[in-house]
Amino acid sequence: MRAPRASLTAAGCLLAAILLATPRAIEGQAGGLGQAGPGHGPNGAPGKATPIPLDPGRQWGWAVRAFMDDPSQPLYNTTKQKMLEGKQVFSQTITSFDVKAYCEGAATFDFSRFEMQHATLRFDEIEKMIAACPRAAATPIIRIPDATETNVQRAVDVGALGIIVPTVDDAIESRSVAMFARFPPIARRSTGGGQAGSIWGPVIQKPKTFRSTINDNMLVVVMIETQEGVKNALEIASQPGVDVVIIGNADFESFSGFGPASEGYLDLQTRVRNATYLAGKFWGNANPGFSRNNPIAADSRFHLGVPPAK
């Protein structure tokens, strides 16, 4: 199924503008100081990509804001609101059906990450937890196993305001999750059913409705974990409707062979960081430890876990 023409046109215009405006930055992101293969310099040595400086007129997430229908409206997705305000966000992790534990944590963290990739949680269990303490302080976000239409639409129908998709290797996967997470005319989310409208309706000021506000409040997060993903990071991040690109740190190490404190690992991180910034999205790391004591820690905004001790 092809994405709406407007979305594809927007992607083409954004990518063309990036390529014309910052050719040296793109070259540095793609190849560092070595050959074009991700994370490798001459003769297999680690590359040495350097962070692209931020343009004062284009801070992190500039394209996320530009994609919104009404960037000035206050968001009920408080996690997205915090990132638009330049803040780092962290989460509790929910791996089993426990209403009490979920609601207690949901009053504390920036968002709740319901884990469906490496846990046996079901959509009906997540639906019940979201309904038990609706509109809690922590934004409900679900990590689904893949970017299929079925998983994405079930997740948003139960009331999640965010979707996380792991191991995204190319633009086709990132476009797929973005396509089904939002309503037309910018995407392909089905009207469907579910409790989402009843969960968020009470905080929406009339005459606005859930249908007219949810596109701006949705947060689409994709994870890069492989070297293929690093090579395709700019295209992955540039897809309309993708808001955040994070590194799946444990698998990033597994696929690359670089230890998390190594020069090669930092090179790969920097390449993804650069591509995400050039695409105008937010960047982060699954491991919240990378939000501190790392050369590019200040740019890491989205994390799957609790903040590390200072």
C-alpha cells in the first residue's frame, strides 16, 4: 500500500532541501573520515564522525513541529510536549498485567512503555491498564514487535499516544508505522473503534475533537539497531510522521561488534544523531545511561528507562 501523495511529496521536498543546504554535513554523516561503510574507517578501523553543530534557527525537532496542524496548541501527549520544550524524557517499563503497579508508576514518569517485543503482554491487558488510570501523568506508549498495520492500529485504538518500533533497517519500515499511526489526510489510520477517543476526549477543549487533535499528539518512535539502519538513517528519519529516532543500544553493540564505550560505537551513534538532526526529528537512546557522561549526551532526548543517578 502506497503512502498518501502529500506525504511522499513532503518527504521528497525535505530530503532535497537537506541535500542542497548541507552537502558537507551529509558527507560527514555518511562516511565520517573513512570509507562509506558505517562505523569503519580505512582498513576496518573505527570511523570518526563528528557531531554536526546545531543551527540556532533549527533546533531539535524542527520538522516534528512543522508537521503539526497547530504547533501552538498545548498537547495532551505531555512527553511530546516536553521534547518540544527541549527536555529529556524517561519511562517506566511495563512487562506484565499489573494495574496497581502501572498506575503508581504512571504518576511519576514522563511516559509508560508497554513492552510487547520482549514480553507476553496482550493488547486487551494494555487496554485495561490505560482505562484504569486514564490521562495519567505518564504518556502511554507501546513498543510493538513490528510495523504492520494490524499492530499499529490496535495499539492506537487502545489509547496509546505513542508507538515504538524496533530494528528498523530502511525507510519502508519507518514509513509504514508512520502511515498507520495517524488519520487522513496525512496518513492512513482507520476510524475503527477502541477506547482511545473516550480516554482522551475529556481533556480536549470544544469545538475540537479527538479526531481533530490526535495527529498532533501522536508520537512515532523508530529504533535503529543494525549497520543497515545506520547507513539508511537519513531516509529512515526523514519519513513524514516519524518523530523520534533512537538507538537500540544492546543490539547496536551486538550487530556492530563495538563495545558501548568504544570509539567505533560513538562513531555509529554520531552518524545516527547527525542524520536525525538533519531530518528535523528528535534523537535518543534506549539505554538512559547515554543521557549522561557521553560526548553527545545533551542531544539524547528520548530514553526507555529511568534516569540515571546524577
